[in-house]
Amino acid sequence: MPFPAFPLPLIPRTARLLPVMLLAGCASLSGEQQAVQQTLMDEQASVQQWQATPVTSVAGEEAVESNSLLALLPDEQLTQLVKQSLAANPGLQQTWLTLQVLRSSQLGVEANQLPEADLSLSGSRSEDDGNSFTTELSVSWELDLWARLADSSSAAAADVAEQLALYQSARDTQVAEVMSSWLQLIQLNNAIQVQALLLDSLRKNEDAIIQRYRRGVGDLDDLDSARSSLASAESTQADNYYQLAAAKRSLRTLLGRVTDTAEDDAEVPIPADYPAVLLPLVELPEQTLARRPDLQAAWQALQAADLRTQVAYKDMLPSLSISAALSDTATSPSSSLLTDPVWSLLGQLTAPLFRGGELKAAARTAELNAAVAAQSYRETLLTAVVEVENALDQEATLARQQEAIQRALESARTNETRYVRRYRSGLVDMLDLLSVQQSRYSLEDTLNTLTYQRLSNRITLGLALGLPGTVTLENLTASPAQAVSESLPASSSDLSAETL
């Protein structure tokens, strides 16, 4: 063992002081994060007290249990679009490649716990000694006395689990966006058809006013109002066509397509009516939150930050490494291949004494990073709760609006039928009939928009409840939710001082 540069009697004293420094630092860390820990426990306890009630629509539709977002809207065409999007979307592929990068980095960190072996062969020639060849086989290993290397490996594994959950979250969001975009195509196509009927009615209204004016019955004010309404409706129709084209381009981007060819349009036909979108069952908060991948990712980030804080303090402790070597020197390469080797064994104890505050600064930085991760977890938790509550309220509100507009539309259709009979009997004129028809078209457009919003909100609710996009995950050996569910806290009791 090589002699250290400082006197040997100082080694035991330093070895006694550094663990004290470590314990003091950990106590300081616990004290600084005690308020954050208590807040996390209180917030999770309050979330557990939130009792979700089954959502029943005004029409009496019951919520159903589903295992994926795609199961809420069972349609073969949509399923094919989702598969194309998951396979070709560049943003999703970037997230997948980032996951592979972290997996490779994890292997490098885990390798630090294993012994290192090197084989070297060198040759030299001098005037006095002639040829000289040396072969050396060396093995070195750092003993993980304080589990510092193990903590680093666990932190790298937490990074992989975090990215795995982020990949799951990206997939779920991707599926939800494709489903909503597909529904939007139906909504815009229906809006164009309703607006076309309204335009036809307004043109007839204009023609009727012109005929009345020529007979000396009407005036120019009525004609100007009719032309103004017609121009406004034409502007709305132009915007509808633009919105439909933009929605197709948005869906094309989600599918990872560069151009929008005629073949692509043939692959994405727009249905005439809205498909049935099931209402997802709202489970207990702890079940819902435990399966949300964004919350799983935030928890894994918190775990990784905590482990790196422990590593930063353990860097202040002494480290022990052992190395062994076999070497052989001869005048020919074949004779130097460890035929008569000389072995050596070296043990080295290294303890940091003065680094100019570098190690303390690193530990303080790790503490702050852990505090940031804790606050990020809190923010994700609060956001998750708000998203579920907003989606639930939106479902109930849209259901009431849809029922009211449906009643109004039924009354408008009945009123239109009466006006048609009166017009044929000569009791009302064409302007009155056209006005009633325009009111019906306006209500139909409103009902079309509310239907789309409600169906899209059910997809948003399923995403907020943590439903996966699809049941199976391609290119993955296990579901991200399954991969990280064991480390996600199921209740506030799991958020102890040791975990923070």
C-alpha cells in the first residue's frame, strides 16, 4: 500500500469525522425539506378524501369501465390511424430514442460496481538491453463501502423509469390527440353541411325580398339586412373550409405524413355521424393517480434526486480500492505472454481533505435539485386532481347544454312544420318561413359543436384518469405503468423522511 502524503495517525481521526459530517448534512437536508414533506403528505391525504361519484348523463347514460382510451371509441378506422401515428410520429420516436439513451447510460453507471480488467502488451528496443517485451494483466475494483456506487446505479435506474413513464404519457397523449382530431373532422364536416343549408336559406330569403321590393311591398333596409346576413354566413363557411383543411393537416402531422395526397384522403374518410364515445368510469383517487404516467415520472424524478443527494454526501467519505496485476517481461513476444509472471497486490484508501468547498457545493446543489423535484411532484399532483375535476364538471355541463339545445331543436322543427303548413295555406309569407328555418339551422350547428365538445371531453377525462392509449405497447417488454408502479407511493404513508 502506498504511503499517504499526510501522517498515518490522522487517518482514523478523519475517518471518524467524515461520517459525522455526513450525518449532519443529512439532518440539515431533512430539516430543510421537512415542510415540503409535510405538505406532500397533507395534500395526498386530502386527495384520498376526495370521493369521486359515478357520472351519469342527463339522458341516463352510465359510465363504463375501460382499459384504454381507444376502447372508449371502438372503431376499426380509428384504430388503424392510431397505429400509424404511434409508428411514424417523429416526436414520439424522439421520446423513444431518449429512453434508449438513458438505458445505455444506466449500463455504464452499473458497470462502475464491477471490477475492471485490462491487458496490455508493450515492446521496446535499446542499445544496451536489446529487445524487451512486457505483458501485464491488471484487475482493479473499488469496494462500495458506503453504497455510493449502488445509489448512483439506483438513481440511473430511476432516470430510466422516469423516461419510461414519460414515453407512456407521450403515447397516451398521442392517442388522445388522434382521437380528438378525428372527431373534429366530423364536427367540421357537419358544420359545413349545416352552413350550406343555411346559405341556401339566406339566398332564398334575399330573392324573396327582391321580389317583394319589385312589387313595391318591401324596402331597401330589408334587402341590406338580408345581404349582410348572407355575406356573414359566406364568411363563416369559408372559415369552416379552412378549419377543415387545417384539421386534416394536423391529423396528417400526427400520422407522420409529409404530404397530403389523394391516397391519404381515401384512407381517412369522414363519417357522416358521430360514433359512440363511452363515458369512462371514475375510480377512487388513489387508483386514478397511481396509474397516471406523468405522476409516476415526477415520483421517479424525486427518487433520483434524493439518491443523488445521498451520493453527493457520500463523496465526502473515504474510498477503498484494490488492484492486482500479473506482469511478465522477456526478449520475445511469445516468451512475455505471462509464462513466468510476477504478481502484485495494491490496496489504496483515499479520503478527501481539502477541495475548496467543491464537495459541499455539490451536496448543496443536490439538495436544491431534490427540493425542486419535490415541488415538481407537488405541481404534477395538483394538476392531475384539477384535470379530473375539470373534465367531470365539463361532462355534466355539456350534458345539460346538449339536452337544452336538443329540446330547443325539437321545438324549432315542430315550429318549422307548422310554418310550412301555414305557408302552403297562405297564412304566412316566405320570409317568415325562412326565418324559422334559419333558427333551426343555427340550433343544429350549436348541437353539432356541443356534441363534439362532449365526446372530445370524454377522451380528455379518460386521459386525466390515467387510462393508457392502447392496451399493448409495441417495442416494449413491459408496460411503463407496470415498470414503475412498485415504486410509486400508493398512499401518503409511503412519503416518509427517508424517501425524501
